[in-house]
Amino acid sequence: MERWRKSHPNAVVVPVDVGEPRSVAADFARRYALGDVALDPKTSARPLFGVEGFPTIVVIDAHGDIRAKWEGLNPAIGMALSHAQATL
């Protein structure tokens, strides 16, 4: 995701750490050079975005509507994100 984020500067990508202490999220963000990680210690994002498993990537359009969602790690998600960005 971070590689895709860097190659698509017009997209806003916000990593969200759900349910972990700040120190754990900060260590992970440092290790993988993630920027602007939002913390969700009370797991509010799960029901709001329909997250079942982790990681989950959610595409939200300019109107705040969920347009796409992918769960798990899959190299094809980067291509799908590029397609979603081009069509939104």
C-alpha cells in the first residue's frame, strides 16, 4: 500500500490501526515507513466500513461513499486501486 500511495500522490491513503495500543501502531509504522496512521483504539472503524478481517482496503469517493473493498494481502489490489482511482 505504501508503494502504491507514493506512486499515486493525488490519492489520499490513510492507514488505520484498529484496536492496538499507540506504541504497537507506532512501532509498526516506523518499521514499514508508514505515514499518517490513524488510530482506532475502540475499533469503531470495523462496523462503519464493514471490516471483517485484516488487512482491509476501503476505497471512498469524494462524496464519502464506499466504492470498493478488498480484504487480505493480494498483489492484484494495487492494480484494482489504480483502476478504481481512474474511474471515480
